[in-house]
Amino acid sequence: MISVRHLAKHYLVHRRPPGVLAALRSLVHREHDRILAVDDLSFSIAAGERVGFLGPNGAGKTTTLKMLAGLLHPTSGEVTVAGFTPRLRQAQFLRTIMLVTGQKQQLLWDLPPSETFSLNRAIYDVPVAEYRRTLDELVELLAIAPLLDKPTRTLSLGERMKCELAAALLHRPSVLFLDEPTIGLDVTMQAAMRAFIRSYNERFGATVLLTSHYMEDVAALCPRVIVIDRGRLTYDGALDALVRDVRPDKRITLRFERPAGRAEVEALGGRIVSFDDDGTVLQVEASSVRDVVGRALAALPIADLKVEDAPLEEVIADLFGRNAEAAAARGAR
């Protein structure tokens, strides 16, 4: 469904020192820096996949999504989405995809969402019967019936985002590019948005490429992740395999029936991540989990016990740190 081969996007940025003389010199002679926003990026995504697209700020994620949506032209490389070349912006291609960003809106500010929905129906030339059927499904899935006739400016951020998704999906796109769709939403609304995205993917077989700095979004929705840094691919594979590779240790969370001493916890082995009268969190090697759990059950007043992988935020931060160290080492050579 999505094929990217040796994709690159470079920008020339005017550079000059401060001062009047430098400004005057720049009128006749300009110096430029070449910024490699995306550099030799290749990957492919099958129809119906949900893929997380991760990277630190400035890694090139949004630039890549804009090239996939046809908003930017690549400097070099080949891109196809559903068999189309995005930069040609063919009408059928535009009916196939949708780019949703958490920081932009298409809803008409002073009009109710229903007016934007009607406008989008006309823009995408959706037959009236199909439009009504799709709108009814989206209204039910997103629980937005009470919002349809309220002016957009009176809606909360979470309510607007749900209506934004409905507006984006009225023509039933088969490819969704989601750029920070839950940004600024509270925990309850984030969960509702994740549930909707998963439901839409499963009901209609849509392909989803998601960027987010909220790792809960990625963990809940994306079995596979693509990680880029400085415009280059650094990982492409299963999320659980990435966790095992970067942080093979486990976290054991213990809750106490009554306070326990820190020395007793230290005797279990592993590293104490946090400790208080109510419980503790230990970081231990995967091979030691059974022994540590056995010692804890025998020696401590355990009320509850949980074994988990390292938090995904820490896994991704460690991966970014590795990439930065590798880049610094290459630069030193």
C-alpha cells in the first residue's frame, strides 16, 4: 500500500552572520546550508497495517508524511501510495488518503461541524446515500451526535478532534496519515481516540501510519514501528522485538500489605527504581525474574505483584540516545 525507496528531501537555508554589513553582502552573495530533512529513507507498508512512525523532534517524520500525502515534492527517490505517485495529486489519490494532524483543523470555526461535513461531501463527490450511511457510522463510533449542530468555536479540544476525524473520514479513505492525533487531549479522550482509530482500521481495513510523542498511542495501536533519526531509518520491525533488543530487563512492581524495609528489598537483587512504604519497583534481568519473585514472596508482605517490560518511553529514549552516540562517533571519525 505504501512504498518508499531511497526517499530524500533537502532544503537550502540562507545563512549569514548578524550585522548590517553582512546583510548588505547577502544582497549580492548568499551562503547556504543544506539541511537533510529526510535522507535515503526506504520502507514499505502492507494494506491494513497499523504502523508507528517514531523519531525525536526534527527527525523528519512530518516531512515524510507530507511527501506521502503529496504536499511536498521529494528531492530524490520514489514514493507510491495505493499505486499512485503522491506529488501528482491525482483526484483518485486524494480520495484514497487523508492526513490528520493534531495541530491543524479543517472545521469551519463559526459554523457547526455538520456544515463542514456537507462541504467535504461535495468536495469528494460522495453520493448522498453513502455519505449519510458513513456519517451515521462515524457519529455512533465517535459519540458526537450532540455536537453536530453546535458552532465549532464552542467545542472543547477533544470534541473538535473527534469532529475533525469524522470530517476526515467521510469519504472512507483507505490510507490514514495521523500526525499527533491525540496531542493536547486529556487521558480519557486519548483512550477514546485510540479506540476509534483501531475500530476504523479493523472495520474498513484502512492502512494507518501514526506519529505520536505519546507512547501510549503507539503501544495501544501499533504492532510495528518505524524509527527514523536525522532523516535516516534506524529501526523497522515489531514493537515487542524493539523493546527486547533495547531494554531486555524487566520491571517488577511490588505492593506491600504493610511497610517493608529497604534492606529487605535490596536483598532480593536487581536495581531499586522507586521505593516507599506502600511498595517498590525493581529493575531486574529477564533471566532473574523467577528467582527475584520467589524471594519476594517468601520474604516480604506482598499484597500485589506485577512483572512488565521497561516503559516504552524509556525504551525509545534509550534508542534515541544510542543513535545520537553513533552519530557523534561517526562525526569524530
